[in-house]
Amino acid sequence: MTAYVVTAISVTDATKYEDYKRLSGPAVAANGGRFIARGGALEVLEGDWPHKRVVLLEFPTVDAAKKFYTSVEYVAARQARVGAAEFNMVIVEGV
């Protein structure tokens, strides 16, 4: 079953965040994922949404999404992101 990784982000250091982006893209691809949305225009329709950036990834399975998250490549990307952004990430099963 398809799985989606949804990330809500508030960038606090744009220069450091560019390093994260450079490392995270190959980590997504190496684990069978693809970007559905990556920081495009955002408009809040309801509720309180403090983040300015949303990234949506698609993976073939929940296991593939988890493998991405724990991969050596993405662990390096996460380390590069420290101090660059407030970050919230979830995995959700598709239908």
C-alpha cells in the first residue's frame, strides 16, 4: 500500500537548510520515493498552521518510507538540518 511522508517545516537558517535539501533528495530517490510537493505556495484554509513550508513524499509502502527515514543518507541529511528548521514529519498510509 502506498505511503506518504508529510512534513511541515519552518526554516530558521536558509543557508543550512539548503545543505539539508541537497542531501535529502538523493535519500528519497534511493529508497523508492518521489516528491509530490516540495515547498510550493501554501495557503491555510482552516485552523492554525504555523509552518511556511510543506513537503509531501510518496513511497511504495510504509516500510519503504521507514527505510528512507533510517537510511544512512537521510540520517546525514537530518544531521545537516540541525539548527536549520523546526520540523514535523509523519507517515500516513494511502488508500
